[in-house]
Amino acid sequence: MVDAVVVGGGLAGLACAHGLAAAGRSVTVIEAADAVGGRARTVWREGRPVDRGFQSLFRAYPETGRFLKEIGIRRRDLRPFTRGAVFHDGRTWSRFGPPPTRAPGGGVLARSDWARLVRLVGEVVAKPPEALLEMDGPEPDTETFLRVRGFSDEAIEGFWRPLFGVIMLDRSLGADPGYFRFLLSMLARGPAVIPADGLGMIAEWAAASVEQRGGVVRTGEPVAALEADPGSGGRRLAGVRTASGELVRARHVVLAAEAPAARVLLDPVDPASAARVPDAAASVTTAAFLLDLPLYRGRTIVLNSAPHDPDEGTRIDLVCQTTNVVRPEAGEGPHVLLATSVTTGTDPAAPGIEDAVARLVGRWAPGFDWARHARHVDTFVHAFAQFRPLHGVRRELPGPRTAAENLILAGDLTAHPSIEAAVASGRRAAGIVEALSP
């Protein structure tokens, strides 16, 4: 019997387990995959960290920042991107630096749209992030909100859609305006960063910190069911049953699995909460390459802002040479290049993504011998990378408490799709377990 068993070794589950272990509670984490981290995992290829998909980690995330300090990841370990991004519209390059940098004389945003952006950024940084998440307003989605604010078609298609299409994994800009304003405030308050050894460094250090404090982290063990306590009339759980048939007994169970798995496990014990778990998926596919020569210099992301051509096949939305950020001192290769296709609403597998990257580089940098200098090493498909916070979805999400008094939910499925929400929900779940414990 342990104080808590945590189902799921992603960032939410690990944040919860770390909080409990630090408080002196006995805790066991059970993760179905062969390693912790969920989507926030890193593999190593030829001595270089390769993230299993490009993700945004904003330095301004408050709960995440506190959590990183607690597990030993310091500010110097978080390597920042250059503020802004580089856009290619199919013809020309444009570099964007966010306010309060000097207004551009053309390029990605016209002066009138730049002025609108400055006003909007001023509004979102003046409010607490939590307040922004509550400000849905009358507009049903982000695109409508931006049009009501007066942004031109050129700004929406050439700036907002390519940038926030990859941040929200939704080129339709269908997310509710409150979630959009929250993300914009994080982007405005500080740079995006990558840990020195890739995004998976967070999960690996968190798991190590849990174990150092006496907790147990078990990987490669799927949980088959949440086991009811037969003497409680369904009001409590006895623990969890693994796929191998083992019953792991616990005084409390924290369900921190990804949304599809959480719904399946939750339904037999609390069908009402299970029905509120979001099921609209945002999907993404990322192809990873090792380059003998760098494709570009600088700590920036490169966004494809060209109009979509249905005949081009798989569209590449973002290119990032991550070694420029995490290994800037490495003069020689290999250089890690991630190329991301937002596949929400289409085939999550992004067929032919490797060839699509080669064609795009051929247009962007015709002098670069891609066939000679690039080696494809991995393609990562995330069919359910996160849920889509469409209009009204966040209002209907399940809370942390369930019909079983000792079952607590954690994960971004209880708040909004971001690393910050995952970490914050795990820390909140740990606090609930502590409050319920004698």
C-alpha cells in the first residue's frame, strides 16, 4: 500500500509525484511507454538531442518555472530562441521581432497591423495569465477575434496563421480567444526556450528527483483498469490493475494519462467525468534530420507563410535547427533539423513528409545540396498531440475531483493544452492528495 499511485509519466504525473515525494509521501508512477515524458521526450542520435516533435516552452510559464527550479534545472540550462521568427511567403524572407522592437517598414506586418499588435500585446501583458484564460468574449474563435480587432487579411494569413497555427497545432485558428490571449501573453513576456539536453530533460530530471526522494517510477507497464474498493460501494478505489494483472494498492490514485487513455480508464468508475474529457484531437508530424552542414545560422524558427497549395502534398509549416539553440558552440555537425507539419483535420501520418522537406529546402535554399548533406533519422507522429480548445470546450472540462473520493485527475485535459497546464495540474493534484491525507 502506497500513499499514491500516479497513472502516467508525462509532465503532469511527474509534477504530481515530485510534489508528493518531496512532502514525504510514498508514491509510485506507472507509465505505459518505455520511457517517461509523453510527447515531451528526447532521443539521442550521434551525440545530439533530438526532440520527438517541436514544442514551445515559454520561459514565462510561472508554475513550470518553479517546478524546473525544484528539480534542479536552472535558468542557464534553458537555452533561449531569438525573440520573433523568420517567415518565408513563397517569394521573400521577412524577419519579425515582437514589440517593443522598432516598427517594420514593410515585410511580415504592415504598419497599421503592427500598431494593432502593439495595442493587443499591451493589453495581455497587463493582466494575470489566469485572468486571460477566463476572457472568452463573444467571438467563437481566434480568427474571428483577430478580425474584430481589425487585423487585415494579409496579417492573418501571413503572420497569425503561420505563427499560431504551429503554436496551437491548428491552422484554422479555431481555439477560443481566451486561450489565444494566454499564449500571446507568454510569448510577449519572454522567449521560448529549450533545455540544454532537449525537452525530455525535464521529464528525466523530474523522474530522477522523484526516485531520489524515495518514489518509484515504473515504465513499460500499461494500466488496464482503475480498481474499485469492493467495500466502499464505488466511492473509493483500491488501486490500479496493470495489464499484467498486478494490483497496485494505494490510498489515492492520480490519473494523469493522456486524454484518450484517461477517458477509457475513467469511464467505468465515473462516466460523467469521462464524458467531459475532450476528444477533438490536434495532430502533428515531425521529421528529424541530421545535417553535415548547417542549413542556416541563428537561434530562430523558420515559418512557412506561403499560401497552401493542395497539389503540393504534405505541407511543412515550421523548420527549426535546434542545435543552433542547445549546442551553439558546436561548429561541426551533425546539426539537428526538425521539420513539422500541422496535420489537424488531415492524415496525422503526413505521408511523404521527408520528400516534402527536401522540396521546401530546394525552394528556400537552392544552393544547399540536401541529398548530400541531410540524413533522415526519425519521423514522429502524434495523432493526439493535444486536445483542441474549441469554443466552449474549456468550460466543460472535468475538474480534478471525481465521483471516487480518492481519485484525482491531472493533465492538461483539466485546464488547457500547454506544458504549463500539465505541470500546474500535477502540482494541484499533489496538493489535493496532501489535503486528503491524514
